[in-house]
Amino acid sequence: MNEHGSKRVLGIVGSPRRGGNTEILVDEILAGAAEAGADTEKIILNELNILPCQACDACKDGGECVQEDDMSELLAQMERYPIWVLGTPVYWWGPSAQLKAFIDRWYGANQAIFKGRTIILTIPMGSGSKKTAQHNVGMFNDIAGYLGMNIAATVLAPSVHKRGAVREHPQILDAAHQSGRDVVEWNN
């Protein structure tokens, strides 16, 4: 077990649509992780008050963000989990606004929170081409490299525009479930 306790997985849903494809996939990954013995928890970003970064650099100058919202509490929660599931739909070839605001706020966070974390990405999209997710995948790969995180699995779900459409793709659900299971087993 690593210093963070390797059997703890935090799912972070970046979609504003409750019960939608992103949440279904995050739930499936968490179910696989739980099956492998992990304690799991899920956060819905849209239900938190996370304000956008103001690029004021107060976090760098004085050590604290000027935004008075839920982000500091969320960062403290993230620190307790060595494995994070990050889910976002593709919105105009990028992540949802909720997930992007959350990621932008990492700028002012203590970078030690991110180092050594294991990430599972899940990205559903209405398009039938997995290429549609390339900017999201690239962004996360670059962020992970920069912050010293490891992307252990990426579950893409093309052709799932309507709420719950991913349920019609058992192979994607199976891949999501298995990724949660595998990542927990690899991190023991």
C-alpha cells in the first residue's frame, strides 16, 4: 500500500447532467474498484460552488486563493485518495465548463496533492469517432506529465449523446468496470 492508502478511489463527475453517460461511466469504474476492495466516493462538480480562476496570482504571492468557494475543501478531500476517476463529456472538442474550471483551479493548489496520483479518465461523446476526444485526452496527458500523475486507463465512449445511451454499449460498460478493478489491483 502506498503512502496515500492505495485502496481509496475518488470519482469526479464533470458533467452537469445527473444520471447521464459520464456519471454512469464513473459509477461503473467505481463499482469495479469497489469489487477489487477499494473504498470509493463520488463528487459531482456541478453540485459544488467552484468559481473560475481569476489569474490574479494571489495563490502564488500569499499562498491562498481569493475565491471563497468549495475548492479548498475539495482539494483536501482529493488529497485523501491515491486514485482519481475524472469524467467529462466532450463539449466542443474539450472538457465541460465544470471540469475545466476545476482543473484551472489546480494552478493555485499545493502541487504535492497531485504527485504520484493514479488517474482513470472516462470521456463519453456524441460523435461516433474516438478522435473527437483527442483534445481532452491530450490535455489530461499533458497535465498528468506536468504534475507527476499517472494515467492508468482511459475509457472512451463514442456515440452516446442521449442521457443513458452508454447503457446500450455493454462492451464500454465492461471496459469501465474492468478499468476500476484493474487499477486498484495494480496499485496494491
